[in-house]
Amino acid sequence: ICRDLSSCKVALEVLEVVERFAREEVRPLGTLLDGLHDPEQAIAADSRLWTLHEKYRGLGVDQVSMAGTFEPAEQALLSARITETLGWADAGLAVSLAVSGFHKFFVPLTGDPELTERYMAEGAAEIGCWAITEPDHGSDSLGFSEPHWTRADIRPNCIAHREGDEWVINGSKSAWVSNGPIATVAALFCTIDGDEGFSGGGVCITPLDLPGVSRGKNLDKLGQRALPQGEIHFDDVRVPAANMVVGKELYSMTVEMVLAVANAFMGSTFAGVARSAYELALDYAKDRVQGGVPIIEHQNVRSRLFKMFTKVEAATSLSRRTLLIGNGAPPPVQYSIASKTFCTNTAFEVASEALQIFGGNGLTKEYPMEKFLRDARAAMIEDGCNEM
């Protein structure tokens, strides 16, 4: 895919840096945070989570992506490889690092030099989040193709009203907002006036240090425990009118575009999770002795490992192809959803098979398999339930 040796060399150098970061920083921290009894410890002032975000910004991966170094197809494949690698290390932290830059898609649309300097400048230490899911509305808030989308009698939980040169925001976003407990800025997908159902929404760049913003606790959950998730509440929060960068007329199209990007990212992330589970099982099968030989010498174990390998390769191929179809733009949403559902299902299936190869050891926290199984299970609900 690389157009010349120079761009290929740069891409390989980027991947080498990301792989080292994933192996030495992301995976150990993911294991540590997963084991904390109190999720509030994961976001405490002395948590290594803050350092991880700082180190990730220091890698300059975003700068490489935006520098025009690569052709669109090169950039698409490189993005897929980076995302796979972070997912291979820890799914929850991969999501946290990725969504930390979510606001950067929308800040330039404000035309506000102060906001642009604060959030877009090289080295900016801001952490973003995608605030869309609500206490009473999960799949509702993403179902732009469904009949309920325009029903005014379905009342959203977060509504913005225009007052002069400001928007006044009231309501809540649910405990499933990724990075909600640590974000400094939200790309807030809210409903305008609330009289047109979810179709009458908007996207508002909302600094989370404004008066009237409060937050719930970091969610205590089964999987992806390293990913901070929590409620955000808005009580007469006022933002300048220019911060509402997407209005009703473009909102449905924006939701479709963002879902296409997010689901493609999820596909790549969990292709990486599936690969990690397979590799752990393969290594264990070479070391674990039963019947006087390493269990990989038993035909049934080799057969199961081969089926796992096949699934991992299929997931990896689909997730990469999805981004390549986009060729630098959001892929068609059906490809992204196919990638997300197939790759997350595959990650769970492969992790379950891997745990079975570990046997009783796979059930213990001495080994990483039970964590990978829990992380993969969460993904089948995350970013839109697979059934939906």
C-alpha cells in the first residue's frame, strides 16, 4: 500500500513506537486498573492513567496522522494497525485513548480562535469524550434509520434551548460516557428544544469546567474496567451560540458519519483483542504439559487453535478493508457496523476458546484470560448493541 520506501519507513517507525508503548505501558496499566477494587482509584489524582494519556499525546500519533505524510489508503491501513495494537494491549485503555481526541473533529467548526488554541494546539493536554448515550436512551440515540427517530413523544434526557447568544443545556448523559469522569471537554450530542425527537439534535462543544456541570462516579463494571465511564449532568449550563457546531438540519447525517467512524474503530480494536487472546492461548499450549507432552501436541488442541487463528485473520481482514473502503473518509456505515459486530463477536468467541485451552487456570486472576473474556463481552453491547 505504501507509495514509496520513504513513507513505508515512516509507517514502520510509527508502528514500532506504538507497539513498544502498547507492550510496556498500556498492557501493564490495563491489568493494574482492572484489578482495583474501587473504580474511583483508577481516576484518582495519583493514578497512572493520567500519565498514560500524557505519554500517548507525547507519541505524536495524531500529528503524524494529520501531517499529510501518507496517502489516504496508507493512512487508513496505518490507523487500523495502530488501533489493533492498542486493542491487543488493553481494550478499555484503547477506547479511552482514542476517544480522548474526539472533540478535535468538531472544534474547528466553531471558528473560535480561543477554543481552537485551547483544544487543537500541539501539546494541548485536554481529554475529550463523546457524550451521546442517555439514562433512558441507549440504542435510541443512534437509531437514525428507525421509526422512533422523529417521534416527538419520545423525550430525550439532555436538551438545549437558545437564549440570545447562548445555548442553555439541561439534563444528563448516562454512566456509559467513555472518559466521562476524566474529560475536560465534551462533543455533546444533545437535543435542541426537544420537539422533534432525536432527529432534532445538535452537536455542541461543551467545556466541562463550566458552572452547572457535575459528574457521577466512575462506573463499576464487568469488563473494560480500565476505561473510565460515568454520568455527566448539566444544570443551566451556558455555552456561546457558536459552540453548537451541528444543528438539526445536519444532525442525522452527523450521527450516521460518527457511527461509521466509531464502529470501524471498534472493529479494529477488537480484532486486536481477538489476536491477543489467540496468542496467549498458543503460548500457553506450548508450555502446559498434560499426558506427558505439551498440550499443543494433542490434535484436538491444534485444531481449536487453528480455528481461532482463522477467525482472527477474518476479523483483521474485514476491519482493515472497512477502513480502506473509506479511503480517508468515514466508511459506508453498513461496512463499519459489519466490522464492529463481526469483530466483537469474534473477540468474545476466541477469548472463550482461549480460556478453555487454559482450563482451570483461565478462570483465575493469575492469568490474563478471564480479563480478556470480560473485556470482549462488554464490546458486544458497547457503541451500539450488536443485535440493534
